[in-house]
Amino acid sequence: MGYVILIYDIPDDRVRYRVAERCKDYGLERIQYSAFAGDLDRNRREELMLRLKKTLGKKPGNIRLQPVCTRDLSLAKEVSVDG
């Protein structure tokens, strides 16, 4: 397994919703409105990206899946204010 962060910028609401649902289907957790994170092995990463490419189709948008090594993950910081 490997930790990944998946972010996207998709103007079309319907396509953006389908991308988010697909991320959830693969067990990723929403960390921001257009960002998901979680553990995926290499095969699942490849499979997910193929499915997301098909979901995006010819619509404008950008989807980025970034693996994060354990060392860098341990250095992560977060500031969050609920209000």
C-alpha cells in the first residue's frame, strides 16, 4: 500500500461529483472540497486513474494523483478552524 493525495480542478458540476464518488468508491477520504487522500496500492492507483480519465472524457479539467512517502507524511502539518 502507499499513501496518495488526489486533487482535481473540474468546472463541470456533474463530472466533479462523479469524480468525487469514484474516489470514495476506492476508499479515499475527502480532506478538502476537491482533494482526497488514502492508501492505494499501485494497481488500484492505475485502475482509479484510468476510470477517472474515462469519467472526465473530453470535458475540461485536471486530476492529479500524488504518492506521498511515509517520511514526508510524518512531517505533514495542518491548521483547521471550525466555525
